[in-house]
Amino acid sequence: MKKIVFLLFALMGCTAMSFGQSRLVKSLSEGKDQTLVVYGTSITRMGNGPVWVGAVGDKLNGLYNNHLTLLNKGRSGECSTWALANLADSVLVYNPDAVLIEFTTNDAVESKGVSVEQCKTNTEELIARILEVNPDCEIILHTPCGYPIVASEGGTGGATPRPDMQKYNAVYEELAESNGYIWVDESAFFYTMGTENLDLLKTYTADGVHPTLKGAMEVIYPNVLNSLLAGLSTVDIPAESKPLFELKCDYFEQNSSTEMSVASAPYNWLSACDKVCESEYVYAQNVTNANLTFVGKSIRFGASALASTGSLTLPGMDLRPVQGKKIMLRVSATAGSNKTGTLTVKLDGKEIGKIEAATDGNNGAAFGAAYYLFEYELTDGTELSKISFVHSRTEAAGYIYVNSIKVSVEDVVEPDILTLDCNVFTTSASTEMSVAKAPHNWLSASGMEWTSANVFAQVMSGANAYLGKSVRFGRNVPSGSTDFVPYNGSATTPELDLTAPEGKKVVIEVSATCGGEKNGTLTVDVDGNEVGKIEAAMGNNGEPFGATYYTFKFDVKNGTEASKINFTHTRTVNGDFIYVNSIRVYREDDIVSGMEESSADKGNAVYPNPFVSEIYIGENNRSVEIYNLNGGLVYGMSQPSSRIDVSGLAAGSYILIKKDSSGHISSHKIMKM
């Protein structure tokens, strides 16, 4: 087996082992034309899937003079049962030299009805049928999903639960072990990160399944590429995935208090946080008194004598600020029956905050029957800083209880430029958003005043429950009327700063669906320049919207410091409304901007780029295909002329793939203005 896994240097002290380059790369280096089919789920076909897949192809073609044909096949939401049924048309017809298979992600979804045993049987049959067509075909098994984040854990949209994900991933590992296939694995990376630092995981894969651009280009792309080039991943788990310090009280069981400074495992600091701390009158306790049940498992500051107040000092840590990072201290705390205690938090002896039971716990009111989270950004740390907690009170029972303490290094995340959150809506009756009736207005939903017409706040239930809490674009046209224009919806944001520094881009992300006859269109423009369309008839990879929301992303070019985003609704069928569940406008790294040229031969370029209606692609091409960034084919032609008319494409970014007369493949990131 060629096992390609992330090396967990930071956590496990592993050393690197190389298994040599793949047969695919060896053939490319010998100047042989090769075809690689990527056959998988939405991780390869949707969202940022085509980005990392395209990046692998671009890099290999750049290194090996365009001898690779890379085909991104498979389908979002499908499993190995579908893969078997569609193998002939999706893979075998191309007689590939290598196939990357990725279906355990959806085999693990319980509703698919694919058991672990069936996953193995299906995968074995897939491989057997591929090798029957080409016995020399190289098999690459890919397991990128390790820690699905369900809605209760705060995953964006909430991933479909996959309780046995690790068992399904083990199928690919075992098949690779037994047969000498390449196994490319990011699941261990994501699983470890999810168990150590869930917030950090969400920056790489918002729902634990589908990679963000960061996850696609910083994790999956280099891991797949390096496995093909050298049989080795060189991407490590970020050091910040493990907190600098973390106290967990979840294992405390005893009701009686045990002083933490006493070396009485497991009720001491070494057991609770893997560190030796200095403390006095701090106790491990699982409080189960009827009036304090909510306190639960915690450390308690203070003994019964009023003078025995309690103090704690954490071991020295390197808390020096780092560019692009922040150091955060988070304390989860509550108070006992007498709300008189105060816990003063200090950094190197300097006060940085107070947890005051009488005022701070509940938004300025006294603590209730719950823990409360207190957060402090540490900006003045040194190479060996110490954090301390000093307890004080005015009544004997004024204890402070702390459930957890965590110190971590985190990315500095730029706040969104705009966020529309429909979760504030409560009414099932439609309420026009232009009416200043909180919370059913723009100010409540986004913190900004918009201008709009025929846009409604609505909470759907019953058969249309999937529409959920949303803003609805459009109202019904009066009976007998065919003039839809006065009844279509439109909305315009206030002025926003949509400029992007070098290396960044501005993205408009819209989660939307449609009711009725799937006929409506929502056009998005910035300062009158269209950046994209959401078409109900093409919402699901070229198919009409189904009973779910779909996410659309549009890149903004040439934004100003005072740009406005406009959403304009059109339709030709009554009742064909567009429903928008959320809108985000944010800046992110423009990682793929450097991928436009995949060949050292600049004569291979396409131009103009950006374009308006036509693109020059060069002479004597066998074929040209254009894909949107969701992996959908939007244009294709055999034996194209040197200049193609693509005026029908919506504004936005695309990947153009062309095959020249000698069979060489090149890919180019292009943009329609």
C-alpha cells in the first residue's frame, strides 16, 4: 500500500516516509500522454472541489508540458451505488491511465443505505471493472472527510450526520493495504483537528465535509499533488490546532471537594490540564446539590472560611503576538447561591478583566443557572507570560465555579462586510421588508438599512418547511394581469467598501431556492455591473431547484469604497418567487488568481481576460469546455474556431479547458464581465 496521510508532527512526532512517485507522474515525466479521471462526490465536483482538482491538473501540466488530460467526473450527493451504475459513461469511456475514487464520504450517510460491507463490495467492483478495461490503470483511493460537523456543533448549514465515517474510510485503507493502491488521506488531519480545535476546523471545512477555499488549497490540493509527485504529504497540522493550555473538568465525578493543589490524581492539575499549576483553595468538585445542579463539573474558587478566597496561576507560556494571529483566553464560569464573588484575571500581574457574579454573568445581570463565557484577547504577552486568577468575595458562600479555561493561538479573521441572517424572523405571515417593523426589516436582519420593493420576511412551514426563514422576492400578480414587472422583488444594499487589497478578493455568497414553477431569476449586480445570476431552472447543476437551499458565489471586480449591491428579481410565472436564506459579503484569499496559466508557453494563453463576449483560444483546437466553479459544464464545442462567442455566460469566474491538435490539455481561469 502507498499510504499518503498527513503527518501529525505537532501532535504525534511522526517522521516522513516517501513511497516514490506515482506511475501516472512517472509516465508524464517520460513525455507520455496520460488521462486522470477524478471520480467522486461534491468534495470534488461542487463548491471548491473543482478549484483543488483544477489546481492539481494545472500544476502537473505545467511541470510536464501539458501531457495530462484531467477529467472531473462524479456527482454531488451520490454514493458508490451511483458510481457503479454510471461508471461506463463517466470513467470507462475515457480509458484512463489513473482513477482517483472518492465515495466513502456519502456511503457513510445512513439514508443512502450503503453498509460498510456494501461500500467495500461496491468499491471492489468499481476497481475490477476499471482494471478489466485497462489492467495498467493506477488506482488512487481518496478519503478527505474526517469530522462532519452537524448543526448542533455549529456547522454551516449542518452536515448530514455520518456516525461511522471512520469505518467507511477504513475500507479504502484496507483495500489499499491489500492491493498496493495509493491511499490519499486527509480524514485523519480533519478528525484530529475537529477533536482538538473545532473552531479552527471550520476555517478549513465549514461543515466538516465540504472544504472552504482555504481547506481546498492549503490541505487537499497539496496533499493530493504531493502524493502523486513523491508519495509524501508535507502539510502539517497547524500548531494552533492544539491549545497552548486547556483545562477540562468533564471527568470530575466526586461530589465532595478535593483541593487541586494536592497531588491526588485524577483530581489535580496534571490530570485536568496536563500541566502543573500553582493554586490555593481551588477545588475539584462535581456539584449535585439540588439548588446548584447546573454548576456540575468544575473547579471551585474558595473554601468555607471567608479569608480562604482561592487563587490560580497557570504555567509560563509564550504569549508574544504574531503577525496575522491573536492569542485568546476563554473562561467558562458561573457562581454559587451567593452572587458576591469576583474572579480577577491577570496577565503578568496586570489586570485584564474581572468575572463578577453580581453584574457580569448575564449581560450585566446576576449569574443564572448556566455557565457564561468570558473572552480576553492577550496583546501584551512575553516569551514566558503567566496568567493568574485571584478570587475575592464578601460572603462565605460566594464561590466562583469555572468549568473550562482555554488559551489558544488563532487566525485573525476579518469580519464580513455584510451578513443577512434570516433567523431573526418569527412570523409565518409575510411582512414587507421595507416596513420598519422589527425584527422583520433589513436593520434587524443585517444591521444595515437597505432599500427594497416587493421583498418579504417569511417563515415557511408544512409542505414548504424547507424554505424556512427567508426573504422572499416577489408578490402575486393580480388575476388576469400578465405584467410581472411591478410585482417582482428588488433590493439594494447601502454603500459598502468592496475594495480588495492585492491577494484578496470580495465574494458575494447567496443561499437561495425557489417555489412554484422554478421559473424565477435573481440577478446580482454591483454598481450596475452584473456579477451573476441565480436561475431557478438551473439551480442544481443545471437542473431545477429541489427542496433545499443552494449556495451561489460571485466574485466582485472593481468594487469601490462606496459600492452598492443590487438584487433584481424577474419571472414569467405567477407565484414563482425566489427565497433567500442568507447573504454574506466578505473578503478572502484570491488563491486561484495565480492559476490562469498552466503552461510555460505563453502562446497557449486565452484572451482577453476578463472578457465581455468573445475569447480567442488559439488555432487548431480539438475541443473546448467551460465549467463554472461549482463544476457544472456551461459551454462545450468540438473543433472550435480560434475565437468563440460566450456572450451567453453570466458574469463571474469560470475554468476553461481546451485540448489542442496534439492532444495536450490546458486549463485557464477566466472571468466574464
